[in-house]
Amino acid sequence: MKKNLFMTLTLVLLTFGFWLTALVTAGWRISSEMKPFPPVRIMAIVWKNLSTEPYFMNNTLLEQLIEGRVLRAQVTKYSDSIFYMTKCTYERKNGYPTNKCFSNTRSRDSTNGGATDLTWTEMQIHFAAFVVVLVLCLISFTLLVKNSKSPPKVLAGGIVFFIAVVLELTLVIRWIILNMTTNKYYNSIENLKFWTERKMFVSLKFPYSILLAGQGLIFSAMVLPFTFLLYKKLRQNTTSSLNEEENETLN
């Protein structure tokens, strides 16, 4: 039973760690805008799944940079966190790169994704929900540690943790849908024409914060059966103890 409790608490801590890391990292949605100078003529654009850069039917921008046909290129990367945004601008002039980054907290006027972006109210709800998830994890951990021999308290800890899992899963699914919607928005015929006219290349990068949160969900899925087994063994031990006391009383 001690081994079961140890595994349960370890998995809860791992889950909490991955979810906390996902909250503070700016990798829930990452978009990149590239603008070469002089402008490169775009024949056609084909977007690769989970690709970090778009692919061009004639020549890729990176190939042209290596061959020296593009003397200057500017890449702007926008990274979304739950409660702040990061903007990094990479610019190459005659072979000399410069990199500038700055972060700012979410406001009513901040946006990244145009028509597909979340509203300021939605972002506040997401942040509050994420904080609630982490608090529920800590409550569950406390119940399991302090009441490891009490079946009702262990069951309560499991229920609290299950609520946290449902909330986190809802947030992850919402951000996956947001990334898919943004990708569809960028790849619409109207927007491809817009980027082409401005000689800009736009793409989405892999949202690593969603991966971190997903890893936490995997650990959380392991917590639930361990908690149930712990509760079941405690009930059996409690029942056995009561039966022994009754037999002793009768004797």
C-alpha cells in the first residue's frame, strides 16, 4: 500500500510540474512571419503538417539565404502564453544577424492571430481556469498525504484531482482547436493572396506548451487508477480491521 501511495503522489507532482511549466511558457500558439529583401517571387505555397517553416515550390527562403541571393531577411515570431505574449524579431543584413525580443502581459488590445484570436475575456477565463487546475492539484496532493489511511479522504482527493483533469483537458482541446483554426485562416485563399501580394511568408510552429500540458494529462490519467486502487485497499483493510474487532468482542 505504501508503494501505491508513493506512486500516486509522485504522479501527482509530475502532473503539477508539467502543467505549471505549460502555464508559464509561451508556446500555446507560435506564428512566424518572414519577409525577404529583395522580395522573392512566390510561385506557390504548400504548407507542411507541423512544419516550422513553409515550403515554396520554386526555392525555399532558407536556400536563397544560404546561396546569398537574399541579402536581407526579417523574421518576426509571435508566441502566445496563457497570460502574456512574446514578440521576437530576427533580421539579417548582409550576413549579420540581429535578434530583439520583448514580452508583455495580455491586454484588451493585444492580439495574435487576427480573426481567430481569443477575446480578452476568454483569455482571463483561461488563466483563471489554469490557476484553479493547479490549486486543485495541490488540494488533492494534500488530502492524499495527510489522510493516506482514511478511505473517504483519499476518495475526496481522487475526485478533486479528476475535476482538475477535466478542466485541463478542456483547456488543451480549446487551444488545439485554436491552432487548427488559425492554420486554416492563414491558408485560406484570401489570406494566401494577401501574403503573396506583400511578399511575406507566414506559418505556424509547433505549440510546445500544448505538448507539455498533454504530457501532464498522460501522468494524470495514471493517477486516477492508482488513487482508486489505494482507496480500494484502504477499504479492505478497514473492513478487515472491523471484522477482527467484532470477532474479538464476541469471543
